[in-house]
Amino acid sequence: MNNIEQILMEYGLDEKEAILYMASLSLGDKGMSELAKKAGLKRTTAYVVFKSLENKGLMGSFKMKSGLKFVATPPEILIKKAQKQVQELQSLLPQLKALENKQDSRPKVAYYEGKEGYTIAAEDSLKIPNSTLRSIGSLTEPHKVVGLDYDTKYYIPSRLKKHIFFRALYFKSQIEEEVINRDHTIELREIRYLPENYVHKTSMLIYGDKVAIFSTKKELITVIIESEEIAESEKQKFDLIWSLVGNKN
């Protein structure tokens, strides 16, 4: 249930809204007292939360002889509303792009907390076909956040479809054995190992004109810097280390 609650919160509900919505789904049409008890909320609080969900089109009420009943709208409505929001944003994209200051040469910096930053950077790095991605640092920490399956079952196949080469500088202690034993040639990947006396758990992904810096799972912070000059500088640093390390491992 915690996973469902987390997804609902990522969708846009707050914690109390998610709890009340799930309680209503599980109970069906019930009075507010019973619904509030199921959700672990005070009756007055539950009613305020209900009104918020009603405004979002996710709950409704109707009168019966036994009193006012409250009911959640079908879960499918969540999908339809999310799809509508995406369509509306897509229709606005040309206007939003037109508002961008094309003359502003300052680096653009995006800061994310939680899993979102990892997945945003991963998806963003797949936009340029026939390119080369550079990754340096820990691999186990990103896998603790998005999961090894995300990498092997989604990210790698998507990358291969676009013929995107992956060059990595990893610490051997910070990479899973399963990854070490994969066929790197087929998966368009080349790995060289960094000296263990410099080991750290953060990681960096360099792609296009962007640099994504990932913290550990404990902090769950991602910073994405968009700057042609900074990205080029980091690429040169990476390539220097790449040549100094050599292919000895």
C-alpha cells in the first residue's frame, strides 16, 4: 500500500488525499465517519480532504435515506486525467519554447530531490542517436535508486536502438558482478576501472551539452547542468582520465 500511496503522491495528491482516496476505494460508498476511521483521520479533517478530492474529480457524494454517502471515482479516471494533462502540456510546448530566452548564455541548472532526477537524466541522455555517453563514479548507487532491472530491461535496450555508445569509468567495488560479466561489445559499452584509493559513491553522466551529477541513495539529489562549455570541459577531463587509466583491467 505504501507503494500505491507514493505513486498517488507523485501523481499530485498529498498524503492525506492519497490515504482517503485509497480508503474510499476499499470501502465503496460509505458515510464520512466510517471513511475517516478507515483512513485514520479526524472526521472534520477527512471532510476537508474529501472536498479537495472532489474538486479534482476523484471523489463524489450522494444522498440516501441513511444519510450522505461518499465514494471514490474509478481508478481509470486517474489515467485519463494524467493523459489529458500531458496532451495539454504538449499543446503548450511551442508557446513555452518561444518564451525561452535564446540569448541567455548562462548555464541552466535543474535540481531534483528523489528518484525523479535519476530517471529524467536517464531519459534525457537517450535523445541524441549515434552519440557517446560518458559515465564516471559509482554504478551501484544509481542502481539502488532506479534498480538494476531498469538498466538492463529498459535503459540498455533503448540505448541500443538508437546506437548510443556508453563509455564508463567505474570503481570495481562499486559495480555489480552481473554488470561486469555482461557482453560489453554487443551492448556498445566500454568500461575502464578507476583506482580504488579514490573510491566515492557519487556519479556523473556527461551527454550532449549536459552534465548530470547524482548523489547517493541516502541523499537522493540530482543536479543537471546544461552548458556547452561545462559539458565540453567535463568531456575533456573524462577523456584525459580515460587515457591515463588505460585498458589495464
